[in-house]
Amino acid sequence: MNPSQATPASHSKSGIVFLVHGTRNKAAQPVIMESLERLRLRFAESLQLPQEAVIFGFLEIMPPLLDEALETLCQMGKTEIRILPLLLFPGGHLNEDIPNISRQVMEKYPGVRINTGNCIGVDEPEFMDILMKRL
């Protein structure tokens, strides 16, 4: 997708949350955080968004949880928020948890719109390319 198509027209009101499941594995947590930080900075630069408008959140275990991440953006005055799930498969989190959390935040912050992208998806052509590269 072209970066100009990926964000709402008003960048000053736009926010993005990269959403990850989270892990109890203490050794993996810093690796995840460092990887997300690199992704966050690259994404903000690519879309010409302020770095603080691109954040990450977790579904479970690790802070910030999704509701906290969304509230952070709302408190910054962001009214067009996109959640980009870094998940491979649809399931309860994507179909139930994320919409419920988004709805609660939108009720608390009238005028805020939160949209959620699809999971990464194993049916996408690029996914096979990544797997072949790893092979």
C-alpha cells in the first residue's frame, strides 16, 4: 500500500497502534520491545508522522495494554486511530477483544474513531515470500 493511502488525511489527528500479543517469557520481552521500537520509528518516518503518534500495545501480559495505548493517543488529541495487529491468524482477540476495547475507548472519548486492520494473514502473497526466504 502506498503510504499516502495508509493514513487519514489529517496527520496531526492520526495515531497508529502496532498490536502484539505479549509474552510471559522474560528473556523475550526486551527483544520484542527493541524490535517494536525499530518498527515504530521506521513506520513514523515512512508515513511522515510524529514519532509519538506511532506506538505499540499488547493484548496481554506486557505493558502498555491496548486500552492504555489507545488512551495515550486519545489524550494526545488523536481522533483517527488505526490498530495494526501483528497477528498471524484471526481469532477471539481480533474478532472480540479488540472491538470491545476499541468500543469502550470510543465511548470514553467521543469523536475518536478507531479502526482495526486485518491480521497479517498466511494467505497474503508476501507471507509465502518471507517463508521461502527463511527456508
